[in-house]
Amino acid sequence: MIAFYFANKWYIARRPVPEGLAPTVEPRRVLVLANETANSAELLEELRRIGADRAANYFVAVPASPVETGTAATHGPLDVMEATQAAAQARLDHTLSILRSENVQVDGALGDYRPLRALANAVDTFHPDQIVIATLPLESSVWHRFDVVDRARTEHPDIPVTHVVATPVAMSQAFQ
């Protein structure tokens, strides 16, 4: 087991950073995919940087995953989905309220519990010209292990994908 741990760390550390497309110079429609990092300072700062001219429209998609919201560990099978929806909705609402308080034109929705499926659905409905994906740091991110960012670049080759590594804000701190 320990050998697998170190092999995985070595594999992740030696992976090249894909260049992909350059971010759109003046994006008009920006799709954001985030879960635990939806209310992080790093993500919000990147969105402020992208929309500095206030001309961009944003759509925030938050996958409603019981594992990533933490409800799988604290709720039973009868109420886990309800608790998951509530936790994901709280993250989404908090992010939307912060962006709206800065006069940013933003909307959002909960997505499928699988991040790539949530992203594909949001791309189909919102038609973005840039995608921003916020993940946890490399060593603690489930999305890194499943190559969510790289797969998003592969599945949407005509849309620039910006990756933001962010530290999540605990919901108790977020509302203080």
C-alpha cells in the first residue's frame, strides 16, 4: 500500500502541465466548475481578474457529490441525497451572493454528482467561451486523480480551460 502511495505521488509530480488553448482575451461567457472550492479566495480572485471590465457573464456549476460535500460520511442512505443537495446549494448560493455583491452578472446551478457530466451539461446549456475549473491542491484532490482538468480540455478542445488550485473555506467561516 505504501508503495502505491509513493508511486502515485511520483506519477503526479512528473506529469507535464498541458498547454492547451490560451484563455480568451475578453471572455464574454465564463463557465465555472467547482465544488469544495466554490467559495475559495483563489477562485473568486480569478473570476474578478477575468471580468475586470464587468462585461463577462458567468455560470457556476457545482456538482452535487455526497463524497465531496462530506455528507456521505455524516448521513445515512435515506437522507444523504437531500443533505448533499443542501450542502452543494449552500456553496453555490454563497459564491453567487459574493459575485453579485460585486455587480457581476452571474447565474448557477447544481450539476450531476460526476464533475465531467456536470461540466458537459453546463457547456451544452450555457455555451461558454472560457471554462474555469477550481480544484483542491494536488495531494488532496479527487478531481486530480481522475484527471478532470485534462479530460475537460480533451472533451472541449475549442474552449480554453483555466485551472485554479484553491483552498476551500469552511462553510462556518464563509458566513461569518
